[in-house]
Amino acid sequence: MELTKNELLQITGGAIDLGLLTAIGAAITFIAGVIDGFLRPIKCN
């Protein structure tokens, strides 16, 4: 059975949205910064 072009365009799922990927990256960066701040506290000049 072959799908038409319209049927192919209506298939959803399995892909990661760019906004979700950005949010995950921002969360990982924030958590790494917090952990780094506790382990290596550096005074402000």
C-alpha cells in the first residue's frame, strides 16, 4: 500500500521539536553552572 503525498504530510510523531531541544540544552547548561559554582566558588573582582 502506498501513501499519497497528503497522507505522508499528515503523519506526526518521532521528531524532537527545536524548542524542546533548546530547552533541554539550556537546562543542562544551567544545572552544570550551578554545580560548578558550588564546587569551584570564584570571587567577583
